[in-house]
Amino acid sequence: MSIQPRLNRFDLSMIVISLVIGMGIFGSPSDVAVKAGNTWIFFGAWIFGGLVTLCGALTFAEIGARYPSTGGFYKVFSYCYHPAFAFMINWVLVISNASSVAAVALLGAEYINPILLPASLQNQLGTKITTILTVLILYVINFLGIKLSARAQNVLTLFKVVAILVLCTAIFKSDASVPHPAITPAQDGNMITAFGLSLVAVFFTYGGYQQTINFGGDIINAKTNILKAIVFGISTVIVLYLAINYAYYSVLGIGGLQQTHTLAAKLAGVIFGPTGYKVTSVLMFVSVLGYVNVNILANPRVYYAMAEDGILPQIFKRVNPKTQVQEFGMTVFVAAALIILFFVDSFSQMLKYVMFFDTIGLSLCALTIFILRKRTKDLDTSGIYVIKWFPLIPVIFILAYWFVTINIFITFKEDPFAAVWCLAAYVLGLAIYYLGTRKPKPLQPQ
């Protein structure tokens, strides 16, 4: 059974927003503040990150319009480069996405556990129990059908946007504040390095929209709706991110940002008191539900594309005709996220590894726009979206992500084996591809 278009532009817009606004904005500004070491670099990183993300969104909108396909993020690699290269990159990115789901779900558990669990479970065990149950509940919801999952996603996303708006507008009606702790300067004092390392957490928080092209086969009128959904979604995200970072800074200061990961609850606690802290903790947990849900929805589409090319077994391509759910592929992705949970202890621990894979994968995918333009010239007059300021827009995006990749490599000097393990993951993916596609030699006559 092939995948049929079921999602409209509003569904996709909500998916874009929720792919981007996970739990990162409620925790990663703390990491940005630590790396930045001052106010100018902190806000400069968020503004620059928003502009680069908009360039990336426009680039991926044209990629999606020129090559609308289920599992498009994998398919475009295979079409423009080579199936082996496509598998190698996407093999790592799917693992990275599962790691991201695990890390963000853990951060969400840190918000909800003080309200939900007894004191005896206010520890790593309790955090992992909550995280596992969260993932499993959303797995069941996704099993019931892609349209039901999309409706749940719409509700969770709107709920999340309202929560951010409430926090942002509350600071203008409250004089509440706390003493601002002293700012801890950036570790090595180099402003360029501080800016580059700040962008690691910023780009993580802005990332996710690229998975939209995985729904090419699910979208009604994909050639126009992908562009409109991505641009609307990313523009909304940039405004919300700058607003909430200003709120954090106004109430907590850069020094306060550096000292806590549960920023939204801390902010609400200052403005609304203990009740506000608890209510916001629940809202942040709902935000986690949206992020985990949309990743369970999106990532199995990459498995579908790999199976379509004969790299993965055909069972990964199997779709329930009534629900449009890849039951086996979704189960594999959820299982990967749950396995990773047993090895991950914190959000920050996973951040640089996830971003190392993402910056490489996204920049290489953006490069395909140059190849697609040559191979699909016939589409230029068909009414699809075409980037106006080409090649400036994709070049800005690609160079910015390479800059961040270099800065992540610099941090690996603290752990020399980290770079080796990251590169080994790519080599392993390449080996799996050639082992999986190797055909047995025919028997020779005796």
C-alpha cells in the first residue's frame, strides 16, 4: 500500500512549528549563555541563528518543491549524490534524531517529575521512568493513524505557542525580578570561538524544519504547500524565540540564565509564584509531548524511502492502508529512542554529538539545491517555488553550518575519542549499506 496525501497546509505548518519548537527553547538558552559569556554574543547568536534558519527554510522549501517524495531527506541525497552516501548520512541522522528525542524527553521529565512523582523518585531512575512512559504513550497515539496523530500535533503545537506567548507578555505586566548573578565569562575569552560555540545550541533549537520534506508524499499539493508551511512556520518560530529570550534576560539576566536549565518554570516562578512554577512545568511537559510526537511521525518516512530503494527490508515500507502508519518502521524508531535513553543522562550531554551530525547532514543536503536546479530545469516554468536570491541564500546557510561544525570539532579536543566515535558512525553506515545491498554471486557450473 503506497502513502496517500492526507495532510493539508495547516497540518504541515503545525508540524513545522513543532519540529522546531521542541524543548530546546526552554533549556538551551542556558547553554548559549554559558558559551557566549556576555549579552551581545548571546543575542547576536539568536538573531544570526534566526536569519540563517530562514535561509535554510527557503532552501529546503525549493528542494521539497523540486523533489516532493516520501522520505525526501533521504531521497534527495540518493538522487543527487549516490545511494551509498545517502544511506550513510541518513543512517547517522536517524540515530541522531532518536538521540534528540531521548535528550529532550529527559529534559521534559525534569520539569514534570517534581509535581508528578514522590520524593523517593526525584532522581535519575524517576526521570527515566517518566521519559519511557511518555514515549510509549505517544507511540500508541501514532499507531492509531497519521491523521489522528496530526490532529494531536495541532493541539499540542497551539498549546505550546500559547504558553510561550503567556510567558512573554507576562513580563510587561509584572515588576517581579530576582537579583542577577554575576556573568561567568566565556572559557577561553575568544569572541569568535564563543560565538561559534553559542551557535551549537542555537542551531539545535532552530533545527528540525528540514524533516518537513520527508512528508512530500503525505502533503496535498506539495509543490506549493511545502513552501508556504515552512515560511509561515519558521517566521513564527523566530518571533517567538526572540521574544522569550528577551523575557528570560529581563527577569533572570545572563548570569541567571547560566545557572539553570528549567528556564521557563524559573521565569514563571518569579512572575507568578510557586503556583506559576507548577503550571508552567506542566506546560513545558506538554511541549515535550509535541516534539516527541512529531519525531515519531516523521522519522519512519526515511525508513520507507530506504526500503523503496531496496536498502532496508521491504517490511520497513509496509503501510497500514487504513491508518497510513508504518507500524514496523515506527516501532524500530521508538525502540532506538528507548535504547538510547539507557545511556543518556542529560540534555547537555547529547547536544554537541547531535549537532555534529546535524550540521554535516543539513549542509550537505542544502548543497543538493545546486544539483537539483540543473537536473530539474523543466520545473522552472511549472509554478514551483524558486529562491529569488540564489545562490546567496543557500551559501549563507551552508557556510554558517560549516562554521559551527568546525567549532564543535574544536570542543572535541577535550575528549579525543568523541571525534573518532562520530566518524566511526559514518563508516559503519557505509559498511551496512554495502553488506545490505550485496547480491550473492551465481553458482558456477561444474
